[in-house]
Amino acid sequence: MKYNTNKKSSITLPPQELEVVKKLMKSLKVKSKVEIIRKGLFMLKAQTDRKELKKAFAEAAKITRKELKKEIEELDHLSGEGLD
């Protein structure tokens, strides 16, 4: 994977966070700190995307429930028709 080398960035981590990165490098058998940071960013993005999707689903379900309740109320009078 090639990256545009003209737009590089650099960050500095406090010692405690750097130790976390180093431990993750060992446990995940990753060769660079950058790869750990990238994996973390991708995971954070995926989690954020899921939260947004969950929020949208909850809103759609709420709207659907209201509409379904309304339709059931409109048709409720038919439930006893034709029964002896």
C-alpha cells in the first residue's frame, strides 16, 4: 500500500500511551507503531459507524411502531367481523 509522502503527519504520545502501543505491537505481532495506530483508528471508525447505524435504526423503528399502531387501531373494528 503506497501513501502520499508529501502529506505525512507526526504525533507524540505520552510515555504511558507509548507503552500501550509497544505492548500491542508485541501481542499482535505487528512491526510498526504506525500500524497499531491505523488499526486503532479503523476500529474507532467502525465503532462510530455502528453507533450511527444503531441510532438511525432506532429512529426508524420508532416511526414504524407509531405507524403500525395507527394502522392496527384503524383496522381493529374488523377483527370481530364474520365471527359467530
